Amino acid sequence: MGVVNVTPDSFSDGGRWMDPDAAIAHGLALVAEGADLIDVGGESTRPGAVRVDGEEELRRVLPVVRALAQAGVPVSVDTMRASTARAAVDAGAVLVNDVSGGLADPGLPLVARDTGTAYVVMHWRGHSVGMQQRAIYADVVRDVRDELAGRVEALLAQGLDPERLVVDPGLGFSKTAEHNWALLAHLDVLADLGYPLLVGASRKRFLGALVSGTDQPAPVHERESATVAVTALAASAGVWAVRVHSVRDNRAAVAVAAAIEAAAAAGASGAAASMSSASTGSASVSSASTGSASVSSATTGSARMSGQT
Ligand code: PMM
């Protein structure tokens, strides 16, 4: 999933794609690099960001969603507003990426329900202002899993189609670096919820801190290699998609994970005892990607995670 933020203030690409023509060209360039899906957003969600009003958000995203959809690109709309989601779906978006998981605007999941659009349920505890004060967990992996399970249950009660849900741990949203790493270390626990997983680590602050080795994170443009490493490991863990700002190298990382998975599976059929642990490891990838088939086809027509960036 390639990101196009039509915002002046996103931490990574803020201000670069405010002009609709530039945003559309960028989306097409990401597709040329290998993206299967383009996520278009008009509101920054970085820590401390102030909300943009609905009309302005719509003004930013709609021409971009419409043009990309008309060009045949599977488009996702990154929004917390029902009105924006509705207009974007009417303009051709095939997925609604709600970082609030239905908490910011209870009408938003209903747009997905009523239009049969796929829906991303991200783990979220509140809006960007004050978000990091909510980064308090007894056990972050268990708490995020349980809170996501609660959201999924509520969404199913609202009538959403379980075949069209994707869950996302929401890295960086009310989470410290330590929380993000713990969640990445236990993607299997989140996959056990039974839904395809989306992971958005791209260029985030915790990667900048890792690269610099200090409290002062490395600048955004120096976080790409770490992003690609996360992508390889997340793909190997069986995620459905990664949400990234730059596609080419992340696409290669997904291909590496898929090639190793295929080799492990081939080795397992040769039945050397020493291969059994590798093949067991790959089994979860296969089942996670099998589980994602319906969402993949709902959004991109693509069969499995190895094609998703
Ligand atoms: N992160 C951002 C925005 N939208 N959506 C999902 N599903 N998951 C994420 O982790 C996520 C998101 C913030 O990053 P950006 O400012 O670069 O878009």
C-alpha cells in the first residue's frame, strides 16, 4: 500500500503532494514501482496534529481519489469522517482506512457496510492532540489485541462483513517505541484475531531513533532502510499489507520474504528433519495469506500478501 498524503503537515511527505496533479502523478509513480493499492489521506495524524475540517479534507482528497480510480488504480481513503469516506467511495475508493477504528465517527463503518467496501480497523485511543499521554498499557500486545477484538465485535454488531475487515496495530498511535517493537515482535498474536493484518511502520519516529541510536531521531529520509527491514520481517510474519511511502525497495523486501517462504515450503516436502522448523514457521504465513484472500480480492483482486506493498 503506497501512501499519498495530500496534507501540508504530515511528518514524512507533508506539503509535497498538496497540488492534486502532483498527488495523482505520485500515486501513479508508486503504482509503477509496484504498489497494489494507493492510500490517499487529507488529514495528518502525527502526534499533536490539529484536525482539519471536513470540507477541506474532502477538497484535498476527492480529485486525487477520483483520478486514480479512473486510471484503474485500487484506492484506499485514509479518513476518520463518514462524509469523506462516502464521497471517496462514490468516486471509486475500494477500501476505507479508518485510523480510529470507528471511534472518531460512528457513522464511518456504516459507509463501508452500506457500500460493501473493505474497512481497516486500526488500534486507536484518541485524537492526535494528547495521543501520547494515552500510551499506557499493562501488556501492550495483549491490550492492543483485546481492544482490537472489542472494536471488531462492535463492528460486526453494526453489520459489517467479516470478510471485508482488515486489522492494524496502529504503530505510533498512543504508543512508544518500546510498544511498537513489542507489537512487531508479536504480529502472530494479532493475526490470531483471524483477520488480515496491515502494518504501518514506514519512516516513523521509532525507526528514526533506532537509526540514530539516540533520543534525537534520524531525519525522515534516513529511515528508509529500517522501513524496508520491517517490511521484510512483517511480510515473513504473514501480514496482508504494509503501508509505505516509497514502494520499490519495500516491494523487493516482500519478494524476498515470499521467495524464502516458497523455498522453505519446497524444502519441507523433501522431508529432511532439520527443515521442519523452517516449514513450521512458514505455515503461519500461508494460513494468514489464505485468510486474506477475500479482502485482497475485495480491494485489489490480488491473491495474496506477496503482492501487497
Ligand atoms: N499511519 C499513519 C496514517 N495512516 N493508517 C493505517 N492503517 N496505519 C498506520 O499505521 C497509519 C495510517 C501516519 O503516517 P503518515 O503521516 O505517514 O501517513
